[in-house]
Amino acid sequence: MNIDALIFWASVIGTIAFSISGALIAIECKLDILGVIMLGALTACGGGILRDIMLHTKMGIFEDPFFITLSAIVSLLVFIAMYFLKNLSWIDSKIYKTIFTIIDSIGLGAFVVVGANISLNSGADSMFAICFYGVLTAVGGGLIRDIIVNKIPAIFRKHIYALAAIIGAIYFYLIESIGLSYAFAVISTVLLVLTIRFLSYYFELGLPRVKFKKND
């Protein structure tokens, strides 16, 4: 499989995963069908939009409507599936939270690869620039999603979220630099991010925070 095919399928996987996570958040917040579709699409495509603006390149969603269309379809299917459950009691279940974490983490890893690759093709050559655009592509959509539904962005509070993307971006850059197989770089980066996120979720690991004593 060539590089273009690998990046295409990474984009497809990331778009589907983030569309699902965005749609589920929208449903949790009790948005209507239009809100679910829009939030799913923003979650999937928002990071790419921010990246393209900063790189001063043509926006991918306008050049090729495939991914925004895919996102809208996936979000609609999620809405239809959840609509027939008729209640939101499943939101607090351990199974739902675990599945959501896995889906969201797959999208995170896939978009780290996509963002890093696009920045390389746009002329970025420093480690900082490549990792920055990889992370921005991965977390930008979720940041927009959380701001819209008035939540503290997950990248600032969730179990090792942005840090997992940063580690994944650095890892991808290093693997690329030493000339190992591109397929290995893509697949192992996604698996690395997924593993970090899932372990941090399972063991409830997080970065240090200031904890205030509660007054009696």
C-alpha cells in the first residue's frame, strides 16, 4: 500500500471515529438532529480546518467534500441508532465510557498521522512544526466541539489526552526520520496513542493538578 493510500485510510478512520465521538457528545447534550450532524462534522473536520488556516493552504473540506460528507452520514447514523434507545441512561455505564474512549483515541492517533503528513507535504521540516500541526489536527476538532457545548475542553482535563497526541506526533516524526517503513510508522503511531489513552483511562492516570482543600 502506498503512502497516499495509507494517509487516505487514516483520514477515513479518523473521520469516522471523531464523527461518532462528536455525535455522541451532541446526543449527551440533548441537541437535535441538525446539532448532532454539525457537531459530529466539526469534531471530525475542525482540526483540519485550523491546520489549513495556519498553513495558509486551501481548506481540504472545500477541495474534496468526501470527508465532510462522510462525517455527516456517520453522525446521522449515530443519531438514528441512539434515537431508538429512547433514553440516555447508557451514558453513565462503564461499557459506554470504555467504547467512547477507544473510538475517540483511534481518531486521535489517526489524525496525528494525517496532520503530521500534511505539514510535511506543505514544506514544514522542523520537528516542532510537524508535531505541532499533527497535534493541532488531532485535538482541534475536539476543542471546538467542547467549546460549542460549553464544556471544559478534554485536552485540558481528560486522562492524558493532549499528551498522548504529543507523544504520538514525536514518535511519528522520529520513525519517519530514521527511514523505517511508512506503513509501520502510521500503524504503530495510531496503536501507541490508543494504548496511552486507554491505559490512562483504565488506571485513571492524569497530569498533576492543583487541589484545593474544601471548607467545612
